[in-house]
Amino acid sequence: MFDKLETLDDLLTVQLKDLYSAEKQLIKALPLMADKAHDERLQAGFRKHLRETEEQLRRLEQIGEFLNLSLGGHTCKAMAGLIAEGQETMSERATAEVMDAALIAAAQRIEHYEISGYGTATHFASRLGHVEVADMLRQSLAEEQLTDTKLNNLAKEHLNQKAL
Ligand code: FE
Ligand code: FE
Ligand code: FE
């Protein structure tokens, strides 16, 4: 991507490209996860987060335009791996409750990865004085955090209970 990373700006670019690839991959994976979910709230949650993810991708595109960066041409290997692991789980035979619990576990790993990426990118952008960019990244960060919280609540209140 770079011959040599020299500035915090370069590092921000690396983070943004990685997030961009991660979101693009997730847009393909989330519909499959929604289809596999049995619980209506979980299914609706995946669909809602798909729409948010599409918006997050648009936000990154705007950030790219704003900073004059092209964010394509990089693959986030970690997201590819997380999705591959999720797909392994989805191909297993399982009862409805256990499948839902497994989907939540896979989704939370994904959200935690995104939270870490957006957290770092937000920090870099605000250190660099890119106030608007930092605000946009913070907005996506908040969505990922809320999604994680909702998944956590679903797991705790309902699904894990049933899986017992
Ligand atoms: Fe996202
Ligand atoms: Fe990555
Ligand atoms: Fe997400």
C-alpha cells in the first residue's frame, strides 16, 4: 500500500482502506446471516445493521473524497477470516437456538473488530485535526457499539437461555 509509512496521515489512510474493505465484505455477509437467524429480533437486527453498514460505506466514500484518497484496492484479511469462520458455523447442523447463539457470537467478533478499527481511525483523524472526518467516524463507531450492545442483550436475555 505504501513503500514506507511516514506520517500519521499515512496510518489513517491504512485504517480507512481496511475499514472500507471490511464494510464491503460485511454487506455481502449480513444478508446470509439474517437468512440463517431464527429469532425474529435477531433477523431484524441483522437487516437493520445491513442498512447501517451500507451507510457506513457511503460515509467512508465521502471521507475518501474529502481527504482526496482512493480507498479501494486493499482487502481486510481479518474480516475475510471472521466471515469465513462465521460461514463455517452457519454450515453446521444445529438447533434453532444454538444456531442463533452461534450467529450472535460470530457477529460480536465482527463488531468488536470494527469497533477497534473505528476507534483507532477516529483517534488518528482527530489528532490530525480532521474534525469532520473524526465526527463521521465517531458516528459509525457509535453504531457498531450499539449493535454490539444489542447483540449482547439478545444473547443474555433470550437466546442463551433457550439454548440451555
Ligand atoms: Fe460497520
Ligand atoms: Fe483488517
Ligand atoms: Fe458493524
